[in-house]
Amino acid sequence: MSTYPTAADVPTWTPPTDPPIRADVAPEPVTYCPPLTEAEFNDSTGVTHNGIPFVESEDGDYVFAYGHRDKAQFAVAVNAYDLDMNGESTGYVASDVEHTQAVALSPADGPDGWYISWAPAIVEPSDQLSFPVTVVNR
């Protein structure tokens, strides 16, 4: 992934305490990063199918793209990706695609880096730190 956020971004970023920080469900310890922009997301993807840049998780459990993409087009893009990667189409359709909100998080005591979460207990649509994503959960 890209170097987002820079070392200078995280120490100066002070997220509101409620929402989105929900200490009872957030992985501990964690720092909420500034909202990810589409340009920053696209710099970290490396995969584009049918004109849609997206990311697959390391374990292959989900595929997500920045923004609320057309659900049918995103399903087609994921199917094309799967066909290219493993020779078979997975047959996703629009009803398999979810529009939701996400936040970028950084482990406070772990290695440098960041990750994205859209767990409903951590992110609410009204969160100022959130950004839109389109997701296929596998």
C-alpha cells in the first residue's frame, strides 16, 4: 500500500471522541487516520478491472473500491478479476455488492502502516472520518 498517512499526519490528527471512537469494539490500540481520499486509495490499489480500481484483502475474503460504484458494474469487475486470477468466474451480481462507509486505521503500537475497516460497530455513516466504499464480501 502507499505511504498514506505520512508520519506527520497521524501525530497531529485528533479525531472526535464520539463518534467514531468506540472503545468497546475498536481493535486496541488504534489511531484513526484522516479520511482517505479517492486519489490516495487509487495510489494503493494496483488492480483495475473494467475501469474500477479496487483492492482484494490478503486472505481473499473481500474486494473493495473507493466510492459508491454502480453495483452491477462492480460485480462484473470482480468477476473479471477472478477469471484473470484463477481461471473461473465467481458469478457475483449486484445483490452481492454493498455500499457502506469506512475509516482508515493505524495500529498505535504496531508496525508502521494503515488498514481500512468498515465494521458497522466502528464506523457510522455520520462519522466525519469516514469515506464511501463499495464491497463484495466473499
